[in-house]
Amino acid sequence: MATEEQDIQAVEAEHLLQVYKRVPIVLTRGKGSYVYDTEDRPYLDFLSGIGVASLGHAHPGLAAAVADQARTLLHTSNLYYHPFQGQLGRRLAALSGLPRAFFCNSGAEAVEGCLKFARRYWHTRGETARTRIVALERSFHGRTFGALSTTWEPRYRAPFEPLLEGVAFVSPTDPDALDTAVGSDVAAIILEPIQGEGGVWPLSPEFVAAVTAACERTGTLLIADEIQCGLGRTGAPFHSATVGLHPDLMALGKALGAGVPIGAILMSQDVADAISPGDHGTTYGGNLLACRAALVFLDAMEHGGLDRVRVAGTRLAAGLRALATRHPVITDVRGAGLMRGLEMTVEAATRVVDGALAHRLLVNRAAGRVVRMLPPLTVSDEEIDEGLQILDAVLGE
Ligand SMILES: Cc1ncc(COP(=O)(O)O)c(C=O)c1O
């Protein structure tokens, strides 16, 4: 007789579009930093659904707020006011210094909106030919057409060409190339302050300085994709501020709803002034449920959450560096806060991820050769130590 797990996998194999190579486990519940499979076996979750379950799983405060909201009013559309969008916009403005917000439903949608708003900004100013975008090699901004056009990995893009015209990719290790690429025909530079999917690569201070100089020289807008590295992940509200970048637009997603889908675009008043009613919109974006969840998340971050990430991130980094000294297969340790990557060969990274799964630790590979960790922002010291011990054992094997 087939197990519950086999039944679930079989129905997916028959009826779902096969675009995901899933890890062959079925997860049915979670608590804190652990998720549980159909046999109720716990897995230490060092990925948090790719940086989404920011408050861990089944967070009591979030669960209560979501349940209360479901009983009260879930959705109104953007035809009407509701109490939470303005509150959330105000809170994000205070954290980012960007006074205006547009809410959407995912990271890719936030990137898409940023690209549209950058184009609209120059169009409104009469510079209708100023449409080019400079993006970075190793970038990942999402899978919709605009976001995909600015995503580096050629194998993601090639089957869907032609994409958005006028996107140039620059190496994030070549400040001079950036300087050359950014002229007065470029609408915006888009970058991740720490490249996530590309292999957990922080931008160098030299590259950050080149971005700032290019934007000052030409007036080009800066779009920071903080979808993975922002919202507390590195111990600060946004990583752009930590590295000294001053974006005109910011794309947010992932951690913001702590598991409830929500994305956001934050922007300067100058950008907002260029946009008119009807230029953009969404049915679901910023509904009561999603905004309420995001407010719970921000409360947690502002009441000790960020301090916790800094302490936990330091502990994780120290532990990973210690692993690198013991296991020469690790050739680099990168990241900040609770966004970390261990570089090794593709083969070693595959074996480490599989070995960790066998020990019921969830990590994954970014860019093939980097073992990536994005634990919940609420992860405890004991859980970090447990994860490090498992990695040590797996690396030893
Ligand atoms: C930096 C970055 N931008 C954009 C995206 C796309 O977000 P979503 O998958 O919510 O569309 C991701 C997702 O991994 C990301 O890491």
C-alpha cells in the first residue's frame, strides 16, 4: 500500500507543471525553527522557505493576527481604504527613509514595479529615450519578464527571449565597467546589496562607491533589491544602508509577510511625484491579511528582533569559519547576519546538502557550489549550534 507521502508525490507528478525539482520529503507542520514531515520527524529549518518564514513556523502572534483577520475582513481590493496599508507604509518609510510604498504580492512583482516606475520617472521628465537598465552579473531578480530581463543566469533567460530591450550586465567585481556602462541614457541601476541566488556575494566597498558615483554623475536611479537580504536578514532593517547605498527605489518581499505573501516597492518622493493614478495597480496587493501579517513581523523586528539577528548572525559566522578551518573543502565563507554561504565544489555542495537532509537539517545550494543558509530570524543559539554540529558531521563524512 502506498504511503501518504507517496500518494502526495504521485498526484503532483500527474497534475502539476514540472518546474520544480523538489526534495523528496512532504512537510505538514512547523514550530519555531523546525518543520515536520508526514511521520512527524523534525527537520531543523536553516532555509525558512528561502528566507520567508522570518518569525519561524507557527508563530503564535502571527497565527492569532491572521486568524483574527480572517474572521474580520480579508480583502477589499484597492478600490477602497482599509486600516493597515497606510500604517504599514508609514512603518516602512520610518525604517527605510523612502516615504512612499506600493504593495504587491511577490518579489518579482516588486522588481517589475520598480522597473516600471524607473521608466515612468524619466518619461514624466520628458526624457522618453532614457530607458536602459544596468544590472549585475550573478544577479537574481525573479522570473516575470521584466525581472527576468535583469536576472543574470543566461539559462533562465535564453528560452524566453526576446526580453526587455536595453539591459546591460556588469561584473560586480569591476567598478570601472560600471562607470563605463552608466551614461545619461540609463534609467536605473538594479542590484542586490548581497547577491543571494548568485551565491551569497556581498558587494565590495569599491563597487558600492562606483554605484554612488555613477548615480551622482548621471542622475540614474538606484533600485535596491532587498527581497532576500533586507528586512532584518543581516541585522539591519535594510542592507543598502549598512553598505552606504541610497536607493531611490527598493523591492521587498520574502520576510515581510513572515509566510503570508506580500511584496512592496518603496520609493523616494521624487519618484512618487512622477507617477499618476492608473499607472500601476493590483487586485490583491496590500490586502488586509497581508498587511496585518507584515505589521506583526515589523513589531517583532522592532522589539528585539534585529538585536537577536546580530547576535545569532555573529554566532553562525564564527561557527562556519571554524568549520572552514577544519574542512578544507570549504573555500570561502560569505554573507552577513543570518544570510550565509559556504563555497565549495558543486559535487561537495551537493553532497553536503544531501548529507544535511539525511541528518534532518535543511540547507540548499545557491549557484551550484554554495551551501546557503537563511534560518528564521528568530533562530536560537542552541539551534545554531545544532545546525553547525550537523554540518561538521556531514563535512567529516
Ligand atoms: C533577490 C531576489 N529578488 C527577487 C526574487 C523573486 O522573488 P519571488 O520569488 O517572490 O518572485 C528573489 C527570490 O528568490 C530574490 O532572492
